[in-house]
Amino acid sequence: MKTAIKIGALLIIVAPFTFAIPIFTVSAQSVKPQTNRELHGKGMVIVDDLAKGAAPKDGLRAITDAGNGLFSHLKLTQTGGSTSSFGGSTNMSFPRWVNVRWRSGPGIHTVPNYEEFEGGTIAGDYTIEVLNRIPEEVFKYADSGRGRAIVLHFRIKDDGVLLAWEVQETVLHPSGGRGLVFSLHGGDFPCETTPYQLHPDCTEGRLEDAPWYNPSWIRK
């Protein structure tokens, strides 16, 4: 169950679990990564789910241009999905593109020791450009503050895959309330609300420019 924390005009949803938020290295000359060395160990948060109304997907997996698995599901349903954090100390590199594939039919099973599936027939196969779509400002903003991370959100449709991105960071109210907020959101679907809050917890611009931002929040 999620917990709602009221901070001024903002209602922050705190999940009952925590995960490590990758720490980005601050650089005065920060630019959008391009080389394999720059992409390596960048760190990111990956979110995947089904688009509203989409049918369940069997044997679904997502693999980057570098051959790294981002997420996989034997069956992805409307109540499924996942959130994963890849820190800068891992062997993960920020993806130039991601291939998402799923299957249908009998006999679908996991290939041992690999994030891949066999059996059935391939029902969906889509390659999504990632790096080229994300503005350089997103990387600069993520690099300029401790505890910020770039979130890549993949939403699976019956006939394709949607991509959105944003910068995630933690705010701490002087009263002790803590929660994640998101800025510089962009991509194929807008900022979204939940039943627990009256407005989005993200903005398409910088966090400080959001109409609901409170200057008294301490950034962590």
C-alpha cells in the first residue's frame, strides 16, 4: 500500500519499498553522452507497464543496443509492470536504442541464464530510439544535482511501444515528509496523476518552475 504525505499544496506518494537512486557525477562541462565510454555507467531508472486497454503480453523482454536486458516478463498484465534502478557502478550503459519483443502461442519459456524467451511465435518486435530523442538539457540537469536520476518509462501498446523520460529527485520537507518528484518530463505521453494526488508529481520544465514547487523543500 502506498502512503500519501501532504507537503503544503503537494501530496507526495511514498511507496512501501525503497531502492537505490543512482548518483550522477557533477561536471561543469556536462554534455549529452555520445561515446561508449560516456554512456557506460551513466545510471538510470527503468519503468515499464502496459498501455491502458492493451492486451496482456507473453514472453516480453527489452534489450539495449549494448545487449543489456532492461526488463522482462513471462506475462505482463494491466496490474503488472516493474521499476528497476541501475547505478553508475554497474556494467549497464545508457541505451542508444532498445528493442522490445513479445510472443504469443503455446510453449513460451525463459531461456536459462539470459533475459530472453523461446516458444510460441513473435507477435511484436519494435526498436525504440532513446538517446537521440532526449534533449541535452535533461542530462545537464540530472548531472547538476546530487541524487538526481534519469527515468526511462516504456509503455507497451498492442501495436508499438511508447517512451517517456524525466529527471527524478527526492525532496525533504522541514517537517520530515519525503518523496520523489519529477521534472523535465518529455516523450510520448504526458505527466500523469494518481488517485492519491490532485495534480501531477512532475512537470515538463524544471522543478523550481512548477506552480506547486515549494522553496522550503530541502533537496536530497
